[in-house]
Amino acid sequence: MLAVWLRQLSGRAFAPYSVGAFVFAIVCVAVATSIRYALGFIHPDMVPFPAHFPAVLVVALFAGVPAAIFATLLSIVTAIALFGPPGPVTRLDVLNGGFFALSCLLIIVVAEAYRQLVARYRSQEKQKNLMVRELEHRGKNTFSVVESIVVQTLAHDPETAKVITGRIRAVSSTNDIISHAANLQPDLRTLIRAKFEPFGDFRASLKGGDINLPADAARNLSLVFHELVTNAIKHGALSRPEGRIEISWSTDDANLIIHWVERGGPLVTAPEQRGFGTRLVIGCMKSLGGRADAEFPPEGLEFQLTIPHSAIANGQRSPGD
């Protein structure tokens, strides 16, 4: 709600010196005068100006400085004429009007400074978004060039080229997710689902609180989940129609812990040696200061990722985690 309100205030609803701006000022003063008239029934000796302060503020924010000054002068004339003591204008009336004018001048200055600050913020935000889109475009071009180099270099080994380009695309798609995430911190749930999207139906259950990841952690985990998904499709639970994957995560005092459990696939046996994918997963986890632990019960692979809070300190965790 606050963000919407700031966006509305970043530009005036009426152009300065326009007819609409001064009509808006008249309407605001009329509303304030009506409110002051109603307040008179509560206490007939109430000072003339209290209801006109917010009117001047609203005009300054939405119609600009000239209309706000006009609203101030109109408020002084209206309030003294309708709510001042009977008889000629007294020194007290002049003093009240002068104090009201000075107070309104301060309101107008602060409101205009605030409006310009928000406008500057919007301008910077727009420039930042343009830069992000430009960097995103250049990044995609770079990844495309790298993919082309890999494919041409490994023309004699298309399977290996396919594996490598898949990893490149995993990082590229993660950069897209990061650039579109609030504060450039993607949600863990969104990141996991994105790794399944290139392979058709989503056959996994996700359970855990909201975890927003800093960019570096998101990129490393993206590669980890890409390796786990592709392995599940080739050799694990997702190689069979009835196979499923259960993914859950939680936090303790020191770590984010992610569990990956495969069920419904072929019988599992522990590999005799580590493949490149396993070494890549371990390397990504080490870069985050964490670790990866795998178990191989016959019913399906079980994987646990342990990531220290320091690696996701710039992200956000939901209070319930």
C-alpha cells in the first residue's frame, strides 16, 4: 500500500498553473470549510483554521506549489470571513492569519521537497530497471555465444555438449529469475520449480517456509538442483511415470537444511565412484560453505543439503522457519 501511495505522489495529479490545479484547490478548501463548520457545533469558540491545514497539504502534494499558495490565501479569507469574530478584522485575526500562512508555507516547502524526493526515487528506479534489462540482454547474448562455442567444439560428442549446455542454461535461467525477483532475491520455491520446467510435468512436492536467496546462493543452488533433476530423469525416480520427488526445507539456529527424497523409481545402489555431476554439486555447496550428503537406500536416492545462514544472510526467511 505504501509503495502504491508513493507512486501516486511521485507525480502531481494536476499540472502546476493549470485550471484543474486551482479548481482542485477550491474543492479542498470548500471541504475543509465544511468540516470546520461542522466542528463549530462541537465548540463554537474553536479557532478558524484547524481543518484547513490538511487541505493545504493535499493541494501541495497533488496540485503543486502555486495551487497550494492559492489554497492558503483562500483559506485565510474564508476562515476569517466565516469563523472569525463579528466586526472589523482585529489584530488577533491578523496574528492568527499570519501564523496560519507561515505554517502553511512550511507545509508547502516540505511537501514539495518530499514530492521531488519521491520523483527522484522513481527516476532512479526506472534507470536501474533499464540497466538491469540491458545487462540481462547482454548476459543472454553471452550465454548464447558460449553455448554455440560448446556445441561446435564438441560436435564429435553431442551428448557431452548437451549436458554442458544444459548447465549453462540452468545458470542463465537463474539470472532471469534473479533479475525479476523483488530486491534481486529469488524465492527458493520458485527456483526449484524453474529447474523442473524444461522437463515437462512437475512431479515433486515442495514443503517449507518462504526463503529468499541472495544472488550467489541462488546461482549455486540452481546448478545443484539442475544436476539432481537431470539425474532423477536419467537414472532416478523421474525415469518412471510413477516416480515422485519430495523436497522439503527447514532452518535451525545455524543452517538451512534441504531434503531431496526420491521414490517410485528403479532400485538404487551406491555409485562406485563420483561422476562430474556429483563433484559439481559438492563444489557448489563448498562455495556456499555448506555440504551435500547422499544416501542410497534401495527405494530411492536421499540427498541433504546443509547451507549455513551466513551464505543466505542477505536473503530473508519467514518468521515461522
